[in-house]
Amino acid sequence: MGWSLAVHGGAGPSKHRTYEAEEAHMTALLERGADMLDDGASALDVVTAMVRELEESGQHVDGKGASANSEGVYELDAAVMDGAARRAGAVAALVGFRAPILAARAVMEKTPHVLLAGQGAAAFCGRQGLEQVPDPAAYYTPAVKKALVQGELAHGTVGAVARDASGRLAAATSTGGLLNKLAGRVGDAPLIGSGTWADERVAVSCTGQGEFFIRAAVAADISARMRYGGQTLHAAAAGALADMEAQGGDGGLIAVDAAGNVTAPFVSEGMKRGIATSAGRFEVKTFR
Amino acid sequence: MGWSLAVHGGAGPSKHRTYEAEEAHMTALLERGADMLDDGASALDVVTAMVRELEESGQHVDGKGASANSEGVYELDAAVMDGAARRAGAVAALVGFRAPILAARAVMEKTPHVLLAGQGAAAFCGRQGLEQVPDPAAYYTPAVKKALVQGELAHGTVGAVARDASGRLAAATSTGGLLNKLAGRVGDAPLIGSGTWADERVAVSCTGQGEFFIRAAVAADISARMRYGGQTLHAAAAGALADMEAQGGDGGLIAVDAAGNVTAPFVSEGMKRGIATSAGRFEVKTFR
């Protein structure tokens, strides 16, 4: 039984610039993910590792590359979902910790809860001994500053989805949110069924204008289209994304199904993305 | 064209006690809601008013009757969704404000966001001039104290769904969460697609062990079953709830569809609930 892996670095890219550094990093990242899956790693461990490296890269609007909110505070969101066990963990409006995706995974594994927000999330991360960011101004290097390029969308998210060699599916998403978002704003990334989902059929990680993904329940809708409507992965993902776009939003997503099919549709100008499979597919792209 | 309305006061009731006071309050509440709908009020205004009164009653685990978290802090969650416009607003882990459902509605109407959490949510409520709770110890009168009755479930939520005379659907949910929940814990109530949902087909408000509702995306799943699977409201609600129960949780929900059908299934011992329609149906019950 083979494996499939996809990663994304957000649907914010503008054709006004190129993304060689991001694509080179993503290529190396995918190679490491492929090695892990070849060695029998679980989908859950691989998506966690992929998102953790994307957070740390500073190349995307998440982790080190996050944007500050309207009060100058770095609030981060992340979620992880293990489709085989239908477990999930997430953090929202987390301040002061370096690895939001590890915080999300700790919520999944160390509490009976799915989502912790705000100061309670930070207190939990402290008790778990997760690595702190003692000096935010020194640590964060926002990947998108205000209107670097006129018209560039100041949102971004990273994510990964995988089907491992045992057929298990998992999804992970992490974001630093919107530039100048209101303090406390939570987008779709940490919301199970909105921006992140995994079950026995499909694993999904979304990116884009989160409010529209929430109002269309995009990630869960893909699974529902496959389950109740008998749609293929590609049709389900395209349909859910079209519904989101019809609400007025933009963005994209990556998804993998139980058969190992992968799709990465977007309705924005571009989406930083990479796909690798045990069957030999390997591609990293930003635009169409 | 007629109207339909349903409200719930949580799926926590135990057969070890009776709920006359809650049922009497809910009866009066439903009568006021029926009057509003007879007078042409929008579904959105009616569900907001119903949930606001349930919050204020102190009879349920929300609003005045909320439970403190493990640190003794009252953190509240609420969401509202306007199906006709597919707009939504929500607050999570909100501390210090009296009317979480009005905070959720303000997020929907006064910001481009759907969900605000933690301190940012409180700061927003302060700027909006929403009523504060200056002395939590004096204000809150927890509806469920620790193990009042052995085996009583220490969770609770209130909600309302309506279809107005113009055919518009809306849903609202508010909760004080679980007794002794971790600080920052966010359940399904404020999560669009998990515990609250409204679109052109159906409006849903859930109650129960929120983590399981999140992992099954219960509220959005009901709409998906109707849309892609052609299921009736009753079948869709029962199916989504059965999926939640299969994950190990308990609880219930209220839902109304575009044709005015109403359903109120639960897999817990009881669910405080009331249903009224312009066709003359009027019932308030706690158990089967």
C-alpha cells in the first residue's frame, strides 16, 4: 500500500513576485516527508512534522512568519486531526509559544478537549513545557508586511495532509492569521470542519479568507460530498471551494483521500503547494 | 407562509429530578417567541431574543447559570448564524460580559470576522459598550454545582432555531461550558458547523459533550445529508447525532428546515426543549 502527501504555504501569493526560496524549501520539506512515509511513519506524525517545519521557516504567514494583529500582538492558531481515530486538537489566539502545531497536538493527546483559546491555551502550553517566545519583536519576521506589493493578500496559512502506508489519513494547519486582524480573531485554520478535517475518507487543510471557509464549512463539506453524494475527491474539493467562492471569499486547499488521490485546487491567484506520492509524483508549484 | 420555532436548555437533565420551573419558563419564552414571529419578526431576531432570555434565566448552564472553569473563571461561548445571508458571529472564552449571544451578534454585524476569542473578544465587547459583569461571584448562580446529583452531567447549553414567516432560517447557541473544564476550553457551541449552523436548508443548535460534536461536525452534517443525500430533516438530524454518539459522546439538538419541519432528537437521558409552530404545535418537554 502506497502513501500520498501534500503541503501548502498559503493562497496569498501574488503574480507581482516570484517564490523561488519558498519553492526550494518546500521541495526539501517534501523530500523529508517522503522519506518519513517510506520509513513507515504515521500520517499524523508526518503532517505534524511538515507543518512544524513550515512554521519555523518564516516564509509563510504562520509560526515565525506570522503577522501581528491590530494591537501588535502575535496570536497564532493551529489544528491537527487524526482521521483514523477521529481525534483532533487545536489552539486559537495563542500568544507566546513557538510551535502552535505542537500545542494543538498536545491538546489532542493530553486533554479531553479539542480546542483551547487565549490565555487558557497559553497556560496549558506553559504547563506542558512547550517552547516559549520570550521576545516576540526579536523572534517574528512577518512574511507579509503591509502592502509590500499593492494588492497582495495579507493572509496566509500552512498545512499538510497525508495518507500513510497503512491507509491512515491526517491533516494539520497552522496560521498567523490576517495582517491587522482584530485581536482575538480566529479564522478557519483551527476550526475542525472549517479549515481542517480528517476522517476515514479524506484529510483536508484549507487556506484563504477564513471567514468564508467557516461560513461554508469547507473541510467537512468535502467529506460529506464524497460520503452522501458519491463525489470523487476532485469534484468534492472543487465543489466545496466553489461554494466558498460564491460567498465572496478566495483561497484554496489540499486534500487526500483513502485511495491516495491528491487534489490542490485554489481560486486565488496562486497557492504555494507541493505534492508527493509513493507512485513517483513529485511537484512543487505556486501558480497554475 | 407559516413559522416554526424551537428552543433548548441543554441535554444535561437527569431523571433524578424534575424540571417544573425550567419548563414553566420555557413555556412563557416560547409564547413570546410565537408572538414575535406572528408579528413578522425575523428568524435572526427571534433566536437572538430567545437565547438572550435563556442566558438571563440562570436555569441552564449558560449566561447567569454558567459554570466556572477549573480556575474559577466564568468563560462563556456563543454563536449566531443567519441562514438567509449565510452570515455568522461568535465569541469563545469570553470573560466579563453578561450577554454572550449579543456579543456574538455584534461580531457578525460589526466586524468582518466570524469568531473572536479570549481577551480580544472582551476588548471588542468593551468597545461595543456591551453590559459587563463587574462582580462575577455575585452575578453567576451556576445551574449545576458539582455532583448535585450523582451521575448528573455537568454540561449544558441553550439554543434556538427558527424559520420566520418569510422563510428565513436562523440559529443561536450559548453556553457556560463544562463544569471544571480547562481554562480556555472551547466547545462546539460557538463553532459554526459543529454546534451551530444555518443556511438556506436548515438551522441547527446542538447541546451535549461538545468535543464529540466537533469531531463529527454535527450541525453542518445535517445540512449536507439533506443536500447531497436527499435525507429528510428527521433522518438527517438522527443520522448526524448517531454518528456523534458512535464517537462516544452524548447530547441532542434542535433543527428546523426550510419547509418549517422541526426535530429535536437526543441520545442523552433528557433534553429541555420547546417547539412552537404557526400551525398550532406547542410543546415543552424534558424527557421522552
